[in-house]
Amino acid sequence: MALAEITLRIEGMSCHHCVMAVKSALRGLAGVSSADVSLMGKKAVVSYDPGTVTVEKMKEAVEEAGYQVVG
């Protein structure tokens, strides 16, 4: 399994709870091996298996948690 990495720009996070919600949403997806979420940087750096999970699924998970993926 070769992992890929993507940086998602995320709007709507304002506190540590927001960071944990986004991290939980991403890590809950099959194929995501890690998600490093930064409140200050307004981003999530995700390592994932592209054969298991799509970027679209990651965006959907973040949006279902109540945040917006930009770009």
C-alpha cells in the first residue's frame, strides 16, 4: 500500500474542539492513516491510501462534521 498525502484547506474552525472534530471525521474513514489538523493554518494534512479512500470522500466527511473544504 503506497500512501499519498494531501493538504485540505478548511474554513470554519475556531477552537480546539473544531480541530478534534475534523481530525475525528478524517481518521474515521477507511484508508486514512493519519490526519494532522492545524487551527492556525486552517488546514489538514492527510496521509491516505488512494486505492481505499478518495479525496471527495474526505471532503464529504469534513463537510458532514460542519466545516468547509476550500479549493
